[in-house]
Amino acid sequence: MSAPVTVYRGIYTEDRFKQAYGSEESTNGSLRLREKLVGRCRCSRRACHHLLKQRVPIFNWLPRYKLKKWIVGDSIAGVTVGILHIPQGMAFALLTSVAPIFGLYTSFFPVVLYMVFGTGRHVSTGTFAVVSLMTGTVVEQLVPTPLEPNSSLSEATDFEAQRIGVASAIALLSGIIMLCMFGLQLGFLSTYLSEPIVKAFTSAAAFHVTISQLQSMLGLRLPRHTGTFSLFKTLASVMKNLPHTNTAELLISVVCLAVLVPVKEINVRCRERLRTPIPVEILTVIIATGVTYASSLDSAYNIEIVGSIPAGFPGPRMPALHTFPDIVGDTVAITFVGYAVSVSLAMIYADKHGYSIHPNQELLAHGVSNTVSSFFNCFPSSATLATTNILESAGGITQLSGLFTSLVVLIVLLLIGPLFYFLPKAVLACINVTSLRQMFLQFQDLPELWRISKIDFLVWVVTWLSVVVLNVDLGLAIGVVFSMMTVICRTQRAGCSVLGRANNTEIYRPLENNSKCYEVPGVKILTYNGPIYYGNRSFFREEMSRLLGLTPEKIRSKEKARKTLEKREREVTISTVDRGIANTSFSSENEFFNSETSESEVQAVLIDCSSVIFVDIAGARLFTQMCTECQKVGVHVYLANCNERVLKILTSSGLMNYMNPQHIFVTVHDAVTYIQQQKEKSAENTTTVWV
């Protein structure tokens, strides 16, 4: 047996430690609450100035802007991203099932508003493929009738107005939801969309985007399928109509892909050498528009083109508010996806560059962006993967880069937009597909994810399959529910271990992983690595009973033997008193150590609560039940390392009526030292009696 470890201080129970080091608690809780409310509601010039800088961050960072040092990087990055926004905005408008001009609007207003309210210095907002696809699905459901080739101009205009009205209503409702979440300080809800869920969702959604663009790349005029199994329905429809492929549009798509894919790969591989990425998208758009115009491809080969793009600034227009009851469910999903992707991107680049992101302020920024821009014919926006990556790699430093991005888009809106009249839609479809490169490459994370966590790998696979097989919205919901179920299962099956002491130390570790640690004789030290609540109380009880060997039969036999022993001890005591010899040192504190038990039998149970993060009423009652059962077999229960909340719940539930309040210790070693001292006193008293 190893030498004992001496603690050069007094043994601390929880009560003694609080008396020595605890803070005085105020008895008037309502007064403290009133003081806090008064302090928050107190208005002063300094408080208003602080609130203004907190809620409108541009007033915080703009006065400290280092013009000579940062302006070059912000301007180059902003212009580069602005050039990319033009083809991408028009392309993602097709995903939203609205005219390309509305994609340009969505690439302008949210950028300006996020620059004022956002906290992400390297975040580029605008159109995002996944959000656009989800919005387009809702638009197709509410305004499903496709245009006939011989539709009049007024009918076509009315049809486009209905579709953008629905898309703008989704943006407005999404903004309102975000503003309500900001008011309730619910920014933490984004954490429920874990990294495996977000990556699997965006990767699976990329397949939906790619399949939905096949008909434009092949020149097929097919209606968009919505609902469950939409990906397979669309793929089946495309395969069925392959004989009707427009050869000219197929050739345009092949040429565009042959140009876009290699140049994008060069941009990625030569990122460090290139000051700015090659703007291959806008170059492709310009060349394709020029070739189509010069060769009259639209009339000669029936190529579908973008058509009229009005020049000028859009006037305010009320979204289709009457559609709110029909879109509220889908909009909630769109809101969570957009916000989760935006915050995730912002945090990634904030960690990389050493600044902080405020999730609740991001709710305000994206809420204001979507709410205000919805009145200017915009569909839902969010941070985007491709443009954010380009913004950071091109040297962007602050939110001011958004000013240069919006200026580029504004010039296109006011002057250049009508020149894209002859742009083939097949080119925009190719831009859509090639912009998903990062999402497809997320499959490369799977081997590492499998090595690190099998459960997270399973969450990734389930989410991906649900989104691909069923639908974007339903698949996301299944992924979130499945992820939460894995968390519940892990808390239900948390490990319960027996602790042993490392030789000549005060360190206690699980015996199953530390073979050179030993159990303290007569003391069973147990630890449970999880919460104790109604969902896992049965498992916790089974584990504790197994480790302690507390079967109902053993409890009954031990209780009967203990009562017999107590009766015999009383008889011995009476006999001793009759002879005039009284043992006054024998007390109830160490009575249980006088039992005629071997050293190998458990005389005390010590529960290390350091890993118990919370206990509910069911868990507290289970503790009480365990105490009574242990007392029946002559075993005392001790607790150590209880956090304040756990200890408060245990105390409030009446546990102290069944166990000694002085048996709750600050550390495991304090409890072990106390138990060993009581055993030594018990041995001395026993010797005195027999002498």
C-alpha cells in the first residue's frame, strides 16, 4: 500500500469553504433586479453614444480607419467582388425564378446595409445559391404557371411582378424574423446548426442547384419540380427530354465550362501569386453577349437570352404581403440557413484575422438588410462563400470594401445593364454550376471527420442523404433533429467510472484507463460524465447499482444483518454500563466503521460530481433514493466537486434530510482524507472498548 498524501490545510466541506471564501449573498433579490433595470434604462449622453456605436458599427470603425494603409486593399478587393457580383447576381436570380435584373438589385442594397450594420470585416453579402434555390422553390409553388411562348408583353410583365412579389415577401418576412430574434437575443440558436450539418446541407444543396440548371444548359423548356424527391423528378424529366436538346445551347455550355473550370482552378492554385483573381465570369458574360449579338444566335438557333434589363434605380414597391401565411414555414428554414451560413463565414474569418463577431448584431445586420431591400424588388440575401473567399484573398481589410462593391453594381444598374440583353441563359447556368466548387469539395472533409468523430460523420451523412433524397427544407429539418438526437443519446449513455488514486499523489483517475492507480480500501469513488436528469436516471441507477453491487436481495440481507449487529451492540453497551464502564468516545459519526466487515467490502461511497453539469428534480430524487438504499446496507454516501447549481438543486430537493450536510466536500481528496480519519478514530475507539 502506498504512503498517504498529506494535505497541508484544513479539510474543506462545502459549508466550511463558503464560510471562509464565499461572498455574501444579498437577501433582497427584487432590489437587485430593480437596480439592474434602472441601470439599463438610465439615459445619458455617454450611454447613447455607446449604444449607437454598438448597434451601428460603422460609427465605431470608420473614425479609426487608416486611410493610407487600408484603402488600397479595400478598393481592389471591393471592385473585384463587385465584378463577380454582376454575373453571379443574374445567375442566382434564375435559381430564384425571377428576372436577372432582380439579382443585380439584391447584389446592391444588402451590400450597402451590411457595411453599415455588420461586424464581419471580410463578409461579402448578396445572392447565395442555396438561399436562392430555397426561395425559388417557394416561388415556383405559389406562381407555378410557366409562360407560353406567345404570351403578350403585359402578361409577361404581370407574371414577373407576381414572382418578384413573392420573393420580396420572403425577404421581408425573413428580415422580420431576424429582427425579432435580435430583440429576443436569440443569436445562440445558430449553434444548433452544427458545422457537419451546415457543410452537409450546402454540399447536398449544390446537387439540387446543379440538376436544376441542366435544363438551361441543354436548352430544354421544362417546368421546375418542387416538393419531396424533386431532384430525381427533375433528373428524370431532363433524361426523358434529352432528344429535344438545343444543340447550340449545349455547345455554348460546353465552351463556357471548358473556360470557367480551368481558370477558376488557376485562381485557387495561384491565389498567393495573383493580386486579384482573374474575372473569368464577367469576361465570359461579355464575350458570350457579344457573340450572340453579332451572330443573332437567339433568332437563328432559338437560344434563350436574358432579354430586357431596365436601366436605372428601382423604385420602392410593396412585397406581396398576402402570401405570408403560405410562406411562413419555408421562410423560417430560409432564415436559419442564411443566418447560419453568414455567421459561420464571419466567425471563420474573424478567428483567422483576430477580431470578434457578435452573433446578435449579425442578426440585426442581416435583418435590416433583408427588410429594407425587400421594398426594392430584392429576394433574400446572405453572406456568400465564393465572394467572401475572394474578398479576403484579394486583400480586403474592413467593411469599407462593400462601398466599392456596391459602386460597381450601381454603375451596371445605371449604365451597362441594358447591354446584357443578348446574354444567353445557358452562360448564367454554367456560372451557377461552377460557383459551387467549394461546396462539392467539402466531401474531402469526410475522412478526417470519420477519424475525429464517428457520430459527427453520421450526422453529415444523414443530413446529406436527407437533403438529396427528400428536399432541401425537409432534409435540413431531419439533419437538425438527428443531430439533437445524437446529443440526447450521448447524455443518456454517459460513462460511469470507478476512480482510483495515483500513488503518492492526490490525483484520482478512472481505473479502466489507469492500471497503476489503486482503489482506496473501503471507499468506492464513482464519477459520472454527464448530466443526471429524467432521460438518463434509469441508466445512472443501473450503472451505480452494478458498480456497487446493490441488488434488491443484497440490500435486504445487508439490512437484516445490520439490524442484528446494532441489536447486539446495544446489548453490549447496556452490559458495559451495568458494570460501570462507559465508552464516551464512541459516536454516530464513525459508527458505521465499527461494523465487522473486511477491508475489501465497501464502507463508504464517494460520488465525484465534477462532470455532472446539471441535475433536475428526477435526478435529485434518485440521489435521495440511493442514499436511503446505501444506508440500509450500512454504507455512507459522500459528495465532492459539486457545482453551485447542482448543489442548490440537491439541497432544495430535501437530500440533506437523508445525508449528513457535512459529507459534501470541495474536492475528492478532502473527502477521502476525512473518511480515512474517521476510520482511524473508529479503530482507536474499538481498541479502547476491548481493552
